[in-house]
Amino acid sequence: MEDGNIGMFINYEHANHVYNVTVERRENEFFITYDNIEYTVTAQEIKPGQLNVNLGDRMIKCMISEGEDRKYVFINGQVFQVKRVELTGRRKTEKKETDLNSPISGTVVSVKTKEGESIQKDDVIMVIEAMKMEYLIRAPYNGLVKKINFKEKDQIEIGKLAAEIERTKED
């Protein structure tokens, strides 16, 4: 990389897949390379945790919130969990596969399922309101709801165990 340019190689995990990403900063632009394709990105912080990201000719409004070991990115009502993964060694996790943790602090405005119910991947489990926006907490896979830990109007903090879902065989 040329002098004055800042670059790094990062592995991020999202939805149990590790993405290898190269990020290079040149002046006010970021050049992000994934899968041998380079994307030009600029970002403007509106206020802490809120960004306007320009990706080519698209402007994406997003919010970023940090948990203990991962970041939560909110885009158009969807929540993406990303976690930095070390380049070597095995992943360490204390979180059980059945855990569905809250990606944001806020108020539970509705719970869309009950304990004992069968759910499909991407079904909405609950809706959390934060900063006048509603965030849909979706099932990460097909399963059976073992436990719901919050009810409507409860306050929930980021990283708290919202629900436990037992994975079922997928078709």
C-alpha cells in the first residue's frame, strides 16, 4: 500500500459464515475488497452509532450497536450480527446454539410467538423499539421455541437472552 494509505485484512463472521475482507482507506474513501471485487465506500456519522453509507450510487442509512463480542448492524429493519474472527485458532464461544440474544437495547413492543411453537427461519420472534425505530428479531433457523424471556412492554438490554430456540431438522 502507498504511503499515507491505511489498510487491513479482517475476517468477519455473519450467519455462521466467515467473510475475508480487505479494507483500505485512501483520504476520505474506503476501498473494501470481498470475493475479488472492490467496492468504493464513504461514510458519514450522523450521530454516534448512526451512519449514512454511500456504496457506489446507493445511500444506505444504518445503525451500529456493540455487544460483548459482536456488532449489530441495522439496515432497513433487518439486523445483521457480525463478529471479528481471529485469523488463526479455533473460535471460542460460550453462547449456546439455542440462544437468541437481543441485538439492541429498547422496549419489547410485541412477541410474535409462544413457547412450544414451531417456527421457520426468518420468522419474527419479537419486535423491539429503540430510538423510534422498530427492529424485527427473526429466527436464525427452523426450530422449536423453548423459552421466551421477555413480554410486551419489557425493557431489554443489548446482549440479553431474548429467547431459546431448539434447532429442528431442515428440509
